[in-house]
Amino acid sequence: MSGTATLSHTPTLANPTHGVPAQGVRPARRACTQHQRTLDTDSNSQDEFQQHTRRGPGKRLAEVTRHPTTSCKNVAWKLQPSKPILIIGDSNISRIPKFSNNNIQLDSYPGAKFIHGTSILNKLNQCPETQKVILSFGINNKKHRPQTAIKQLQTLIKMASRKFPNASIWIPMINFSRSLPTPEQDTLRQLNDYIHTKKHIPTIPTSQFKVFSDHVHWTEPTARAMIREWMKHLNC
């Protein structure tokens, strides 16, 4: 399918860090039920690059809130919408460098799947002031059966429509590496087929899509390309 992207390069970086939460994020609660104790692959993966941005004179920057890496996702993760445009998703959101737009809020949840997005939104009261929402999940659903993943996405979209009654809800199609196992690629292709029937943002070109050696996490240039594509569709 044309919506998928190949792995065009796999950088190898020295001295990666493991599971280090962003500054200002409180440690995850340790107590949780037994069925929540298995960490997602995404939660344990390496943070393999460092963002470098400069603040221009008089500019206010949008930057990502990275929530704790935790096995107690449904308990620990929360959201406080405060700006007209909201972007939430998995750990790849945290790879987006700061950029000049103070109307955008970005929240990253390492290891998040569609079901976790639904849980996060379910805790909210209605947010009538929110104008636009991007729900960037899906890569961590790659091990699911396609119909299971699609049903979870349908539930997430319904929840977002309830909580943000005046907002347009956008779902980015999922760029993914051709180095992933074939069954995982099949699930993601079928997810993309479904996403294409909704209010969606197309994948970025294959030439702009590069991931690290885990075949999941975006490089910084890829993250920049993603946010440029998203802003174009939001008319920001």
C-alpha cells in the first residue's frame, strides 16, 4: 500500500539512555494490578537522540510533555488540555523538537496503544474549547490482530468525539518500517486502510521516513517532517 514507508536508514548512536523520564515528570506509581505489570516494547526502548532548538526573539515555543514510562498506564496517565490544538500519542510524539506555535499542546505517552488513549480521554470532562485534536497512536498495536486494533481505534475515536464535541479529530496514517515482521506489517496496513476512511493525515514520503534500530522510533528529521505534514493539514 502506498501509505506505508520503508526503512531507508538505521542510525546507530553511542551511549543510549534507558527509560529516563523527562525532567519535571514525577516517577510512576509502583503499585498496580498484576495484569498491568508487563511493559510494552515501546516503553523499554532507547531514547537515541537529543533535541536541539533555539528560542527566537519574542517567540513562544510549543514543546512536548512526556509522561512517565510505567507499567501502570491506565492508573498513572492523565491529560490536562489547555490549548486549542491538542496532539497526543505514543513516545514518538516526544521526538518532535520545540517549534514556534503557542496554540498547540503535545502530550507523549511511552508505549501507548489505542486502548490507553481511550483510558486517558475517559478521565476528562468535556472540553468544548478544544478546536483540533490529533490522535497519533497505532504503532504499538502492531502485534494485535487487525480487527482487534481497528475496534480499539473505533472506540478511541468515539471517546474523542464525546470529550471534544467542537473539535475536528484527525488520525495520522501510520508510517512503518519494512523491517518489521510481516504479520506486524499486515496489521498496520489494514489499520491504515481503515484510517484512510476517516478524517486522516497521509503518511510522509518514504524518502523522509527513517527510524532507529528498533524499527519503531523516529529520527529527529523524521519527527520534523511529521509535524510539518500535520501542521499543513491543520492549517497551522
